[in-house]
Amino acid sequence: MLRYSPARPPRPPAEIVGGDGDDVLAGRAKVVCDDGTDVTEQFVRGARLAAESLVTRGITRVTLQALSPTCGCGQIHDGTHTGAQRPGDGVFAAELERRGIAVEALRGDRPESGESI
């Protein structure tokens, strides 16, 4: 996903405010950094470009890290920048689901080497 994002790390922490990734894609919510910068356009553009790349390659299933405003799957931060969480998906996860790509969450540590993720 970073390959398609103009907001490469390090960047200020960002959270979805006013909904989840599906709401961002529909224009009902925004992605805002903790310094108040609105980075919605960058997140949407990056999610769409990365999703298109996966569709082109025939990818049908992905595993994403929970809580991220980009890849969060099932659980994201609540938009208050306090560490609180709420149910929902990030922008990239929502875009993948819209395109029919199955998304599952990876929570916690990575699997041991040799295991697929």
C-alpha cells in the first residue's frame, strides 16, 4: 500500500473521523492526522490504486493488520486520537471489499516464519 501512497511514513498518526473506511469512500467521513491535517484524498487515492493493482493480478484474498485507518479490518481507532477503538474497516480494506476481494484481520504479532499470512 505504501507504494501507492503520497503520505509515506513517517507521517503524523491519522484516524478516520465520522465513520469508517466505507464512509470515507462515500464522502461521509474524513481521515485526519493528529495535527488536524485532512489526508482523506491521499488515503482514498492510495487505496484505489493499490486495490486496482491487486485486481489486475487476480488476488482474491488478503490479510491486513487491524486498527489502521488504511488496512484496519473489523476494528479501527475511533477518530479521537486517544487510542480508543470502534468496529469498522480502514479505507483500503473497504475498497477491497467493494471490489469483491476477501479481507481478514491479522491481530497481534506476525506468525512464525514459514507460516503464511
